[in-house]
Amino acid sequence: MPLYGQTNNLNIAFEKSSISDALTRLIVEKKINLSFDPAIIPRNIKITRRFKEVPVYEILNFIFKDTPLEYHLTSNVIVITAKKKPFFVIGGFIKDAETGEYIIGGSIFNSSQHLTSSNNYGYFALELPGGNDTLHISHLGYKKKEIVFNVSQPMAVNILLEKQTDTLKEVRVAAKNNDLFVNPVAGSSLNQDIIWSHLSEGGEPDLIKSVQLLNGIQTITEGSSSLFVRGGDKDQNLILLDEAPVYNPAHLFGLVSVFNPDAINQVQIYQNEIPANFGGRLSSVIDNVMQNGDNKTFHVKGGLSMLSARLAVEGPLVSDKGSYLFTFRKGFTNLLKAFDPFPYNANYSDFNLKLNYQLNTNNKIYISGYYGFDKLRAFDNYDNSWGNKIATFRWNHLFNSRLFLNLSVLYSNYSNHLNIDADQSDAKSQWITGIIDRSIKADFTYYVHNSEQIKFGINLINHKFIPGESPSRFNDTIPVNIPRHKAIEMAAYFNHRFNILSDLQLTYGLRMSYFYNKTLLPNGPDIVDFYMNSGYSDLLTEPIKNFLKFEPRLCLQYNFNKNSAMKMVYNRNYQYLQLVQGEELAFSSLESWIPASSTIAPQMADFYSIGYSLNSKEIIFTTTAYLKKLYNQVELNDHAQIILNPFIESQLQFGKSTASGIEFSLTKSWKNITGNLGYTYSMVNKQIPGINDNNTFKANYNIPHNLRFSVDYQPVPRISINAFFTYKSGRPVTLPVGYYIENGQRIPIFEDRNTSHLPDEKRLDLTIELKPRTRTDHKKRWKSTWLFSVYNVLNQRNIIFYAIDHPTTVNNLSSGIVPSVTYNFKF
């Protein structure tokens, strides 16, 4: 190693000299600038050698040979330090020992607290110093595991965790507490245990209903699958199933979601810090990951509730290398007369399929699909059918232990068919809406160090919009169909997480999005004249529009100690899709998705938050304050007509919205009892020119007070009791205050927008879970669970739907007490 500035040749001899004496002679006799800590110098090593006309670096190389010391030149000073131990990357997957299912969000750390977690595909990478070490692995609901090994080179490992059985919930909660700051995540996560801990209407375990119980997430009425996240509207949430978008997540108008609990492995909810790899929505990301299926043993599982019958089969394609999962669910409402306020017959069905195969150590492929549909028949010869079709192909590839790739090809198709006068085929009128996406994306993760991670990737989506059309009216001289659109949405992103200091972590990212839209207008001179004479010539002169936007993301987290932390977040998001749906259609699937265009600017939101978390053995406490500024927000005109209106854009007004709030959450455990208290205070105000005389008004999902309290009690391992209570303010509504007569018709006169409020809502739910003892028959284990629940124990008549029958008459429908029984099995 040349030492520039100290390269004069030296003459010096050592005779059984210690290293410390040799270095001292170089400093005193030869005037060499050396700096070292005497405490690190070995004392039991003696050196003997004569040097004649040699540079200083040869002398130092001899002195430090076979010692744990090294040297380097800094500002013309030779600094002697202890040699750094080599680091090696340990990479691999965490799996369920019984089924081979990949475990998402598992915590991995060693004895010196180098730590990381497994990603959405179960993969982790941990950089460890060489030598003997112990790896600690844990995850909620699994036994903790320790692995002792010698680290001498990069290693690939598969870690199998065994499930905890017949344990009290206190153990599971404690595991979650200990992992909270070991494995910090951007959002909340739900697994099957949490989804099953609280049943919705009719005893149905439901993913969306579980998400609605989280702080900062509102629903404006019972029996709805709509999500209003921290002041955002219902169309501002990106809902994914195995990475493919789901545009309508509801069966039975929201009574049940499209996510079969037998098919879902885990859900990640991003409502605060939204990573740069997600985009296209303003408020949140609900990322649902399907189960892969058991790759060791064939199983059949299912259940029966008051709303559905479920059946699922899973097993290995090739033992330990591939598996499949197939689920089927059939819904019905005939058994649920107590919660059937609408005069209709309705049912639904859905199917899930998942295949996966391990090609080799570094490559794995996944194929998954979903098909679901609803059929409804109501009074006045009205029927409605809608559904989602989703398909995903994914390829996971490991370039090396540090670089991970997920490549996805995605398809999503949502369609809705409305028939009026369905019994009179000659006079049938049909209205069709829908949206079709085809996309491809590549996501890379590079593990720099344990505290530093880089994500980058690209995304391309081809959108096809069918906002609304009647097939039988295509050739009309005067069009009634809303013009179709074709659009391309592209994005490239970069996200970097690292530690500025040992206790200060910075995550920053940038997403660049591009949107190209082409409006598809009908052909023909009559059509052209129609648009020109109607004042919509801009649709003819500027049918193509594109946008280029930049979306910065920033998160700063400071850990006061291992139990408490503070986090500050800033997100900017753009959304190029708009949902057009009237407020009175809260329980309707009739949705028109339209894109940003020459007349509609993209929605934009700036989000700021600051939060504090305390996590100890006794309690978990979190609080978050937030502010969200939203621009180009859409509001329908009063009495807007959506169906058979080619100029739907003329019914839209655009303005801004401001949302703010503060949230508190407290979890406390006492032996076999766990209590959770959550409270949110929030406000959402809108100002839309042309609406409410240009004055500010409350959003219809402005619910200031939202209180939730739950208690889990497990007297013995096979019995669990859950009580859940919620109270929230009544939502704003706009009611008629009078009427006037025009052409013999009574026309209602409405008050200012969202001036009145529905009554406050209160509800208490109870659930008892019983697990009979396992029976053994020819080595086949039959497992079953009985769930007894009472929805709305206090029989509180909360309003779930209101309609204006006459100019000044408002009728409403409300919920009541709903007992239910659910049976689940697996063998």
C-alpha cells in the first residue's frame, strides 16, 4: 500500500521487539506520523528483522502481518485501526412449515440486532458479519425460531416456522408488540386471524369490513364496502388483488366484499406513507395477497354462514416445489330476512384460482385469477348484474442475494349491466358501464445494507373506458352514449430508505407518471353537427390529451428508543381516473369511470402527517395528526342525470377539498384479555365553484367523531369471545325544505348542500368462537370452528339508506339486530 508523502526509504532493525515498541521507534527515530490506540495493539507478538533502504509501507506490512490490525493514510497521517470483519449477505425465504406458504412481514435479526423483514413474496436479505452467529425469526401466530450457524460466505436459506396452536391470544398480541419496532412498516397489516376476529352482518368474515375498523378509515353507512380514507373520496383508494386493480370490491351492494377469506393470505394497508411503487390514487392502497396453497398435503376447507357457502381445495402440484388453490363461494340473502331492507332477490358467486411453481433456486412463477358476479332482480322489472374478472402472471427472480425482481402481467375487467323493463324484451333498455385494464410492471429491490434498501421500477397500463352506453341506441342520430376513451398510463419510480443516524431513518422517493387519453367519438356528419351545435366542439378539436406529473414522497422516522418513535410524512399523488356516481346511489353498482381529458384535469393531493408510537410489553399507543389538501375534486350538479347523457362532463363541477384530523389508538393486554380503543376526530370541507352558491360545505362523508372499542377474551385455548362497540357522528345530507309547481310537476327545493345530519350511529356486536377438539381418523385431521355472532346487539335503528319519495317526504331504511351462526371446517 503506497503512502504518498511518507515514502522515503528507511533503515531500521528490530530484535524481539513488541509491536508497540516498533511503532514508537518509527515515530521517535524516523519521524513517521503514526496514530493509533494503544489498547488495540497486541502485546504477545514479537518481531525480529533488519530493514535497509525500504519504504515505510513495507515495514508496516511486515509488522501487521498475521495481526488483526490494518492501516490507511488520512491527511498525511498513518492511522492504525482494527481490521473490519467481512460481511456476508444471508438471503432466503420464510415459509409455513406445514403448508409451505410464504410468510409476509416476518422479522429476522441476529444477536447484534442487525434486522430486516420478509417482503410480499416471503423473501429477505440480511447482511451479517463473519463468524458464529444466531438468527432469530418470528411472526405473529408462529413459534419463534433460532438458527445457529457460522457465517463465512454468502448463504441462501429457507426458514420454516411452525404455527402456534392452542395458545391464548395474549401470546399472539405480545409477539405483535415485540415486532412492531423491530420491523417498522409503512402501513397496517391484517392476516386471517384478524379478519376472522370480527364478523360482519350475517356472520360473514369480511376483509373490507375489517379494514373499515382501522383508524382514519370511514364508511358512511352500515352494509357498505365503500372506504373513505383520511378525508379522501371512495374512488381514491387503489384496491389490489395479487397486484391487479379491483374497481368494485362489493357483492350485494357492499354487504359482502369480493375477497373470499379462504383465499386471502395477508393484506397491507397504506394510508399514511405511500411508497413510490404505488400510484394512481390519492388516499390509500389496499394490497391483498392471495394464498399460494399447501405444497405438501391435499386439503379441503370451507364453511357456511347466513350469507354464503364456501368451499376450497388446495394441494401440491409437485411436492415442495409447487401448489394450487381453488376456492368457490355462493352467496344468498334468503336466510337473512332481518337484514334485507330492499325488495329484491339477489345472489352472487365468485371463484379464485392460484398456481405457483419453483423453477429453480432463483426463479418462481405464479398464476392467479378471480371471477365474480352479482345478479339482482327488483321491483318495476328492474335487474342489475355486475362483476370483476382478474388475472395475474408473476415471475420472481433473484439475480443475487441482494437484487430481487418481481415482473407482473395483469388484467382487470369490471362491467355493469343495468336492464330496465326487463320483462318486455321489445322495449328493453340496457345501460352498460365498465373499465378494462391490461398492464405490465417490473419492480426491483436492492438490499444495500440492513438499514438501506433501494426500490425502483416501471409500470405500463392500457385503460379502456366504457363510461355508459345503450347497445340498442348506437345508431341514433342524437347520441345518448357517453363517449368511450382509450388511455395509456405509464410510471417510473425510485424509492430509497437508509439511516442518516443510528436512530434517524429517511425514506424518500419520486414517481414520474405520464397519462395519454384519446376520446373515441361516434362517426358520421350528423354526429359531428350534433356536438358542434351542442357547444362541445372541444371534444372534436382536442380528442387527445396527455399529462406528465412528478410525485415526491418523503418519510422521516426518529426512534427515541426501541419502544417509541416519531414519524413525519409527506406524499404528493396524482389520480387520472374519476368515478361519477350520485350520492343517492350509495348502494348501487352503477358506476361510470372516466379519465382525465381536455376538459377534466387530474386530481391531486398533498398529504402531511406527524405521528408518535409507543410500544411496550404493557401497551401499544399511537397518535397521528394529518392534513390533506386535494385539488380538482369532482362534484355532481344538483339533479344531475348520468344515464343516457352523452355530455356527462357538463354535469361535473371541479374545486378543492381540505381534510384534517387526529387519531388515537391504545391496546392493552391483561393475561388472557386484550382491549383496543380507537378514536378519530376529523373534518372534510369542500369548495366547488358552481355548487352551494360557491360557499364551502361539508363533504357527505364528513363524520367528525368516530369511536371504536373492542375486547378479546380467551378463557381457554378453544374458546374466544369478542365484543366490539362503535359510535360515530351522523353523516351530512341534503334534504328538501319545500317545493314549487312547474308544468304541473312538483319540483323540490333543497337546503344548502349537506346542511342536515342523519342521527348518530351506535352499535354493539358480539362473537363467540368455539374450536372443538380435533378428531383423528386414518391420519386425517378434521378441524372445525363454530362462530356465533349477534350483530347490533342493542337493536339500534341506524339509518342505512334514505330516499326522497315526494318533494318534501324523506323515507329511510334502518338496520336491526341480526343473530347468525357460521361453521368452518378443514381436513
